[in-house]
Amino acid sequence: MNQNIESVDCETLDEFWSEISPIGKRFGRQNFIFRGQPNATWQLVPSIYRRQIIQKYKRGMSATLADHPGQAFFEWMILNSFVRYCDGACLAIPGESQEFRDYFDAEGLSRHGRDSNGWPEKVAWPLIAMAQHHGIPTRLLDWTKNPLIAAYFAAASGLTEEYNDEDRIAVFALDPVAVRLVNGLKMIRVPGRTSANLSAQNGLFILVENSGFRAVEFTPDVSLESKLTIPGLLQKITLPKSQVGHLLQRCNVFGISAASIYPGPDGAAKAALEALMSWNYEQAMRAGM
């Protein structure tokens, strides 16, 4: 247990809802940002740092790039491929400029060849934000200014996973002002037009740095928590996973569903299926199944 994280374990949905409320005693007067996760024991690790993601995609010659600059190059290659496919599909690339194009050409390869500190540079942030919201693993962690949206993500993700009686979901709350005091964390904000999902989710990002020099082996699974040395910056509000069906239904009553946070027909379809799943889930809990 990280002693710098304040954890509040709720047993009922009403208690949980009161704790995370944007007009409640805990967060009503402070400018926190929020993140929901389907398992309260999971650390806040960016997807590209996770061992299973590295093992899945970093194969062949890429697997030999074991140091920090090698990892940066591996991530650059994924993003460069994303850019090329966007170009081929005539999709607009956010933040595009000649400087951006140079960064995803030979020039970008040379900047981080000896030391990956500074990767990724600001010119690439809008692209990485877009990529993150469309399934590309990156160094970013998604956060939202709305705790109810964080609760939706925790519940919707938890709905599809098996659990035991000890499992809990979590909404994390982070003080964004104090993030400036923490070495290794950066607040990333990009225009809402970068992604329709980003705007709908009232989203922003935290970049968790994990950089170093050539011949120094890259360290996977580096978490946001590992950067915290000041108590009180991060809070975690948990709820038994048995409550996720009811939580998803309550989010829906407050206008938070897949239809609202994924604008378009795909989001509407996802919302319809989640409504059915949440009802089935709640009925199964009541029956003791």
C-alpha cells in the first residue's frame, strides 16, 4: 500500500456516490481530476509500459531495443505507422505542421538516440492524445474533470470481468495543481477538437515519464504512484464490484453512458448493450449468482 494515497472503501452505492459527487464535501470545492478503473488493486501504469503490451507488440528486431532510447524508438515506430495509415485514409492529423512532419521523419529518430529524456516532445502531444483515444498504447494516462465519467469507466469495464467477493472498482482523484510539484509527471492538455471522444469525456492526460540513456535497460510497469512523494495528492474511492450494474444504471440516469462519451452510432449501440448487461448483472447479484 502506497502511504501517499488516501484510500476510502465504500460498501454501498449511496456512500460511494456521495464521496465522488462533484458537489459533495470531498471534491465539491476543489479542482481534482479523476480516473476510473475496474480493479482497485491495479496501479496507474500507462499502457505502453505494461509488460503484457510490450510482450505482445515488441517482437522480432524491436525486442532487441531493450534500453530507454530503444523503447522510445519502438513507441515512435507505432505512432509513425499510425500517421501513415491516417494519411492513407485521408484523416486529419491534429497539430500537423512541417515541424511535426520532420519529427516523424529521420530527424525524429536522431533526437532521442542517446537519451530518451524529452520523448515525446510537445509537437507530438496532439497526435498521441488522438492515438490514445483510438486504442494505440502510449505513455499517457486518461483522466477526466468529471468524477461521474470516471465512475462510468470503472463500472463499464468491471461489468465484463469476472470477480470474487473481495474485488472492488475504484475512482482515483488527483490534485492537478500539485502535479507540478512532482518530478516525472506532466499535465497534457490538447484542444477538444483533437478527438470527439476527448471533448465528450471532458478529458485530459497525465504523461508519466520513464526515460534514460543508451545502454540503460528500460523499466516496464512504471506507475504514476511511483512518482508520488507528497501525501494527499492522490485519493482512491472504492466500491465492491458487485455494485457495478447498479452504478452503471445510476450514471445513465445522470446522462453518462457510452452514447454520451463516445459520440456516434457506435457509442449508442454500446450504450444499448451495456444497459441490458447492467440490468442482467444486477438481477444476478440479487439472486446471489
